[in-house]
Amino acid sequence: MREILKTTGHTAILVTHNQAEAFAIADRIGVMAKGRIAQWDTPYNLHHNPADAFVRDFIRREALEEQREQALARGR
């Protein structure tokens, strides 16, 4: 999808609850909290420069879930 959009020069808005998908496709991501945008930024900045504790914890939570699933799959 990203390549098609880049090639054609089109802009799209994708709503997803899957962080991995958002980070793979998007040039910019909006993290929402209580119906408002907490941070609208690049994937890099969301990860390295979260605007506040909510964004930091939200981004970190999925990484921790992935690590937990990998550990469980290894029998730990």
C-alpha cells in the first residue's frame, strides 16, 4: 500500500489499532488519548521523543507485549 501511494502521489488516512502496521506504512502517526490527538509525529519521533507519559507508555506497551509473547513461545 505504501509503495502505491508513494508512486501515485496520493495521500491516505488509515485508521488502525495495530502499531506495527502503522509504523510500517505511515510517514506520520497520530496517537489519540481521550478523543484528542496526544501526538502527531513521525514513527521515529514517537518512539524516541514521545510528547508525554501517555504516548511513551502507549508506544512501549506494544513492544512489551511482543516481548512477552516471544518469551511465552520459548517456554519462559
